Amino acid sequence: MFIDEVKMKLVAGKGGDGCTSFRREKYVPMGGPDGGSGGKGGDIVFEVDKNLATLIDLKYKKILKAEKGENGRGKNMRGKNADDIVIKVPPGTTIYDDDTGLVIADLTKDKERVIAASGGRGGRGNTAFATHEKPAPSFSELGEPGEIRYIKCELKVIADVGLVGMPSVGKSTLLASVSEAKPKIAAYHFTTLNPNLGVVTLKDQRTFVLADLPGMIEGASEGVGLGTKFLKHASRTRILAHVIDMAATEGRDPIEDYEIIRKEIVSYNESLAKKKEIIVANKKDMPNFDENLQRFKEKYPDKEIFAISAVTHDGLEPLLIHLRDVLDEIKEEDIYDEDEYESTIVYRFQNEKPYTITKEEGIWVLKGEEIEKLFKMTRFTEDEAVVRFARKLKGMGIDDELERLGAKPGDEVQILDYIFEWKE
């Protein structure tokens, strides 16, 4: 089964908790703190495996959850880091953040990998908080929560040349004639439901990858028929070889066929429409071919046109040599613009506060990634940890901002699902 799109929830591992402990030995007076820090939570990593060709292994994995880091222990024993989860995907897999639609990574090379969800760092043990002024701190941190992400994995097959065109124009026959690929060939529309790849080897031993892409119909860019299933896979190709039934054996007009497909390509993606295009006039061995070819040349005098018969192999060698020569001149380019990657998006400007404060039903609600992470890593069962938490909030300017907004001592302040009483 060919699966080219899956959605998943990723839950990276929480960091291990730090330990609050003191050295207690009979002949060691004032032993001091010896609580170790927790281990790091497991990351969720995607890695390319060139032997895979589909995302079927991920189809039923709706949630992936990495392990928690090991807690720290006394005697300054650090907790063990959790193992990462490594997910193998085929070349050509794009990973999107499903909430923002931005590209996390576009994985195209074998063994290429990306951390899609990062595990939390381990909480620090009380030894880490020892200072000259406070040599025996009696608090430690909880582990940092792991990252939670909703992602979409989308496979766009990697090929040098993509065969595009209406159904039943001979794309699958052409692929089978020039490579060892064995696509299904039949006398009905949409024989090809998924991309088929074949390696073409020329007499001079040069090679390239040819893709037979699912046939298109009018409205494909809006999801009609196989819709964007075809267009999605065409986006990675470097050359579009537009196969046309120039003999009109299906009763369609070759010029109208070409114009319909060009319109769909332009509607789908501007960069796809700008790719190098070569016209492959197929079915040279059939009646009406020469007449229709002449009409096409008169309509499009500037197009590169190769007349072939995929069945009899007439004209195939000059076509293949030309495709390889053109490929030698075309540089490989990223199919995504820079501003489509989340790594290029600035989420927080330099002068922007890392939190928001609103008043909802009489309660001051604090929101912000740093505040929420600090809250989750604080042990509220330890008095010194509570004091540190309050001091951190004050250092972030939250007390001053609450006072500016009109908060009074005794007002309720909410962080996540917890409500506190604010004191100056």
C-alpha cells in the first residue's frame, strides 16, 4: 500500500527530576548538599532510510511518546538520559507543524535526520544551587516537560523527470519501455493511482530517475479526480515531460489536453509552472498523428517537441539523451521558499514581553512559555523552591506589570490550571 501522508502527535520525554539530598556520614561534619540532577528526556527523531518508499509504517502510529529521563539521586548521582525514538522515513519526506503549517524539515538525503520534538532537560539537584552565600540549599527542580507537537508527514517522491499528462496518454507504457519498472498498464483511466519510479540507463552509462505520475483531469488543482496527489509529487521533479496523445486515440483534442494540464499546474503552484518542460508527442505509430502534431507546432512554435511511440520504441533514444543533457545543466533547488521554514520565523521580537497578562472573570491570568515551564519545574512542597519561584517572577517584571494593570494584594492570579493569591 502506498501511503504518502500521515498525521501524528509527538510527545517528547520529560526530564528527570532533580534530587534534594544531604551528605550524612558519621565522620564528615557539615557534609553539605549531594542531590544529583535528573537525566534528559528522550527526543523524537526522524531519519531518512533510502530503502523505504512509503509512509505506511507510520499510518497507525497516531501518538509517539518518548521515555522520561531518570531522576537524580543522592551522592551526586545524575539520572540516566532517556533513549531517543528514531523514526525511519523515505527520502522526499517533508515534516510540517500541523498547527502552523510551517516546514520543520525537508528530508531528502539518506541518513539525514531532524529532531522533531525535543526532550526536556533534567531538573537540577540541590547541589547545583549551592552558592557561597547559601551553601546548603534545601530545594531542587522538577524535570522540564518534553515538547508536544502535532505534525504532518508528507512524501513527495524524488525523481529527475516527471511524466505528466491526461489519463491513458501512454505515460506508464513509456516508463516500462525505458526502464526496469513494471507499472500497471490497462486500457482505462486512472490505471496509475500512485507514482511509479524507474531508473533510465543510457548507452554511455549516464542515468536518471523517471517518474510516472498519476493522470490529471480538469480541476485537479482543486482536488478533482486524483487532484493534488499528482501535483504534490510533480513538485520535486527537475523536468516536466508532458506526454500528449497526439493521435487523439481517446477522442480528445491534443491541444486542449495540453492547455488543461498547464492551467492546473499554474493554478497549483507558480514554481511548478516555471519548471523546465518538454513535450513528448506519443503514439507516433497511430493514424492522425502527423496532422495533429503539425497543428500543435503551429499553436506552440517555441516548444521543444519529441515525437515518439512508447509501444514501438520509435524516437525514444533522442528523447532520453536530451533529458539527461538538460538535467546536467539544471541545478537542484529547494522546493520550499525560505519563509516556509519555521526555523526562519522569528516568534519573539527582542523587546516583546515573554508573557501576557489578562483579567478574566476577576482573575489575573498569566500566560507564556517561560512562565509555564518555570511553574512546571518548581517543587511547591519545598519552601525555598516557592521563594525562588516568586523571585523569578519578580525578576521577569510580572509583579510590576500586575501593579501597573491595577492588581491589588489578595487578588487571584492563575497560571495554567492553578490559582494563587497575589502578594506584593
